[in-house]
Amino acid sequence: MSFPAGKRLSGRLALITGASRGIGAAVARRFAAEGAHVILVARTVGGLEERDDEIRAAGGVSTLVPLDLRQFDQIDQMGAALYQRFGRLDVLVGNAGLLGSLSPMGHFAPATWDEVIAVNLTANWRLIRSLDPLLRLSEAGRLIFTTCAAGREAVPYWGAYAASKAGLESMARIYAGEVTKTALKVNLVDPGVVATNLRAQGFPGEDRAPLARPEDVTEAFVELASAGCARNGEIVRR
């Protein structure tokens, strides 16, 4: 993997959810290579440790936070712990996502619907609620959420996932409008079709060879995380 010359995120403290694999892991590696201290959040301890080993072997700095985002009170506890340890947060990447299942709208199991909304939408609201004060303590707080075209296209059988992404986009853009007089910038990234596990769940048997890799879509995240980024309330497509 090659990166542009210079480190555009030097000294930045960035928290990334869903950081153990896929796009989250690629963004974590890229941010670390760009000079950020990355805080890696995911449920899987083993996956976090693997990412930590990669980042440290490349000379980067990371902090691991094993956390199930469905445990909302733990998000609040994490916010308090980050304030005590670091006193601020510069970047939040809300990337963790769950497909759940594909089903006719009336056939979703309530537990599946609730879980998808909890991870893809409510957890991101809880992150905003908990981390907004820390991001305001940064000279240039940046929030980036990973979205998908499914949130804007009425694709049959994708109801739970699509509804969660539509809600995420609306929430993020409203929040962006509310912080226009602050140093915060809030945006979304639609990375397009990427060879991730979530994509494989939705399209089993698809030829993954032509698809973009998670590493191919990290540039937009770096641009939006940089202190000099002036964009706000946008959906940035790769």
C-alpha cells in the first residue's frame, strides 16, 4: 500500500468504530500512517489485537477499546474515559454496520430489525451524544459516518438496513446544520461497492475480484478528517 507524501493527520486523535475488519480496519491503518493516534473500537478482541499489531509494526500508535455498540451505557462510559485520558477527541468515524437479513418488510424478525437500527443508527446517535463535548474541545473536530446508497434507493428486501442508513444520513446532516457556528464538521462517506463481509452477506456468490478493496476507499476519510477540511453536511462519494 502506498500513501501520499506527508502526514496529514499528525497529532490528531481519531476514534473509529467497526475497526477490526473491512473499511474500518483500512481507515484505521491509513489514519495511523497519516500520523493519527487511532482509537480502535470493535466487539472482537482478537481482531482489534491484529489491527494493533499491524499499526504498531508500521510505526503507528493505537489504543484498543473492545465494545459492543449495542450496550449504549458503555458508550457513555467510553466518553468519560476518553476525557479523563486525553481531554479531547479530534475525529470520530462512525463506521460499524450490520446488514441483519434481507426480507420482505413485514417478515423481519423484530429482534433483527431492532439490532440493525441499534448498531447502524442509534449507536451513532449515542456516540454523538457522548462525544460531542470532547469533539468541541478539539480545535477542529471532525465527524464522519459511513453510509450506503441503499439509504437513498428503495431496494426491495433491504428494508432494515436501508431504513437505518436513511436515518443515519438525515441525523448526520441535521447535526451538521446545528454545529455550523462551531469548529465541528460533520459529513458522510458513501464508499460505493467494496469487497467487505457485509457486501458478501448481501450478494453471496458475487465475483469479488472486480470490486474495490477497503484500502481503495480511505482517501475520502482522510480528507474529511483533516483539520483543514471545510466541508460540512455532505455525502461524499468515492
